Amino acid sequence: MVERSEFKGKPVLVIKRDENDQYPFSFGISKAKLILENIEEIKKFVSETEAKQ
């Protein structure tokens, strides 16, 4: 579940596991750009970590 919100007047994305998630993950444009620039490394991390579990 993804919502758009604001923090100190700046737009942010809020990602929740479900609508009752008490600890959502939120970030603004700077972190969003970092995520996009490193998406392949993030995918690799998830894949390798899941394979070990």
C-alpha cells in the first residue's frame, strides 16, 4: 500500500505493509532518486538474502 503525504511541506511517499502498519517506510524525492539509481543492487541484495534464508 502506497500513499502520498507531506513532511514539513515537502512531498513524501509512505509505503505500508497494510493499512494498519504501525511502522511505515517513508521518503522524499532525494531518497527516491537514490533508490532508483541503485534499484539493481537492491534487487540483488533481496535475492541473495532470501536465498540464504
